[in-house]
Amino acid sequence: MTTEIRVLGPGCAKCRTLLENTKEAVAALGLDANVEEIHDVAEIVARGVLSTPALVVNDEVVMTGHVMSVPSLQKMLSKVG
């Protein structure tokens, strides 16, 4: 099963950093995952996110308001994949 990962945010520097860190963690783990960036404010609000960037894994908001490091993402994603 392919893991769906979304980085939610307006496209700021922190959002881009989280996106790149997430892609790096996915690659390092060899996960079968789709990683995408969502800028749509309506979708962000609909998910109840009040602080960006946010990370959504398989439709569950798992982190908001900060940039996770690659090792932290690997640890979290290894439990999902």
C-alpha cells in the first residue's frame, strides 16, 4: 500500500524545508509513498490546522507548527510504512 504524505502550508521557507526533509526521509527508508505539497487554505483549514507547516500521513494530521528533522521523520515514518 502506498503511503500518502502531504505537507500543508502557504509555501513558506519552513514548508519547503519540511517538504524536502520528508522526501529525504522517504527516500532513505525506501518507502512506497506519494509526497505532495498543499497550499490550498480551504483544505488546510478543513483539516483543523491552525499552525503551519503541517504534516498529514494517510489523511491523519501528525504534526503542526514546526519543521521536523530528517531523523525524526524517519523514526515516525518507519512506524507507518
